[in-house]
Amino acid sequence: MRAAVLTCSDRCARGEAADTSGPHIVGRLREAGFEIVELLVVPDDAAAIAAALRRWADELGVDVVVTTGGTGFSPRDVTPEATLSVVERRAPGIAELVRAEGLKKTPHACLSRGEAGLRGNTLIVNLPGSLKAVRDGMDALVTVLPHAVRMIAGGDHIRER
């Protein structure tokens, strides 16, 4: 299983803040058995975000892309829109799972507009930018991502034991 991680943050892209969420996602994905193809930081720019997602799905054929940042309500938060511009099929249950996990800890989790969907055989999932929210989101995702990858590759729905 191959994955890529995209941090969407103006401040991180300008070097004004350290990216802690992206490296955390990388670590959690590695623990779940994923090979990390790339960790990239881009500004909160829909075109830059969409270009990275398309390249990883279309050219590199990664199984999973997890983004962090740009899911809130500020005018520069455009990650969900960029994601929806490239996915071919939405996966709303995954976005709902991420929000539900966050809601166990804070009502602010409902303020994330994160999306999830498929572009070809690549699953793209948006997480919020805060490290705390990323930890919560990854707790939920690592339980379902390997099965999702198998299903996308044509596997059946047999429950794992």
C-alpha cells in the first residue's frame, strides 16, 4: 500500500510555522503498513492542492492521499473544494467517520468541512490542520484504510478477523 501526505498551509509553505500534522500522518500511515511516497507542503491554493492530488492519483497511482489543513471556515480554507474538483466519486462515510471521532472530544469537530473521495483507484481524505484533530482523525482512519484499499483494488467485503 502506497500513500502520500499533503499539508495545506500558507504559513508552513512560507516557512513561518513548522508542519507537525503532516509528519504525524506519515508516522501513523507507516505504522499501518503504508509506504510513504511523498510528504508535500503547499499554500492554501486550490490549484496547487488539486495539482498535487491529480499527480499522485494519475501519475504515481498511490492508494491513499491524506491531506491536512484548509478544512475550516476561513476564506483561505479551500482544501475541500480542491478535493471535490478532482474526485470522481465521493466517500462521505469516511468524512463522517473523521468528524464523529473528533466530536467525541470537542464540539468544534463539526466545523471541519473535510471531504473524502476516489479519483481512479486513489482514495483522498481531508483532515483538519491541528495536530490534535489529526491525531483523532488518524485514530479512526487507520482502522478502515487497509480494508478500503483492498476494496478499491477489487477485493470483496469479507470481514477481517
